[in-house]
Amino acid sequence: MSPATPTAPGSWRYRALPVFVFVGLMWISEVVDLILPLDLDAFGIRPRELDHLSGIVLAPFLHLGFGHLVANTTTLLVLG
């Protein structure tokens, strides 16, 4: 029996990779929102507005600030 490689489907690294990628994308989007003069939070979910239905997909990547992002990152890393 050969030893499991870190990228083998049964290893914890393989199972945790999507969580780390998701957390990384959340942090990248928040840093981009901070550095560039964009208002990415405008792409969030707006109640009763059909124009903002794309916010359902984008909402997990948008955060009010770094405190909100840190709280969500901690929870996602523990429960993910």
C-alpha cells in the first residue's frame, strides 16, 4: 500500500483546499475593494430589486469591513 500524497482525494489537504481558496478569494476581493476606487459593496443583495439578483452569487465575497471579514474567515476555517 502506497502512502497517501497531500493531494490525494482522501487527505485532509485535498478536502480543505476549497475552503482555503474560498477564504483567499474573500480576502482578495476585500483588499481590491480597499485599494481601488470601486464600490464593490454596491453589487450586494438589495431587497425587492431585480437588478441586484447577481448579488446572490457575489454576496459571500463582499464584506462591510475587515472586522466582518475576520469573523467570517474564522468561522469558515473552523466549520469548513
